[in-house]
Amino acid sequence: MVLGGSNNGALTIKDGDDNVIGTFNKNGITINQGQISANLIKGGTLTLGGSNNTNGTLIIKDASNKTVGTFDNAGITLNKGKLTSSDKQVYIDL
């Protein structure tokens, strides 16, 4: 992996074949290949979808890789688990 700067102030990440796999700049992070881990996200706003990115989807999976629920443009779907309020009142228990 090679890290290098560019004229626009971006940090570019390239693989061994000189292919760009990601860029970091003042507008954020662009990942062209692979994945980014969300383990270090601590606040801010996560936006999924929108006008140019059509409909975003948040998929929540359990340790067995089974989908627990989804949030998308159609609403919220829960496949298992429960919906609980901040006062611990359970409204839905699947």
C-alpha cells in the first residue's frame, strides 16, 4: 500500500499495482475498493441515501450474520428482538 499526496491536498491510498483504493480530503473519505470500519465513529451525523445516492439502507445483523432489522426508505423492519423506550418500556417484542 502506498500513501501519497496530490495537488488538491488529498491523501491517496494505492495498492501494489498503483490503483487508487481510497482518498482522504477536506470533503471526507472516498473508498473505491474494500471496506471501512465504523468501530471508531464517535458522534456526528451518518446520512444514508439522499438525492444522488437514491435510497440508503441500514442493515443490522447479529453474531450469526442474520439480519435483525433494516431501516430504509420504506420504514423500519424488525425481524427479531424488541423495541424499547428510554424508560425501559417494551413496545414490541418479537
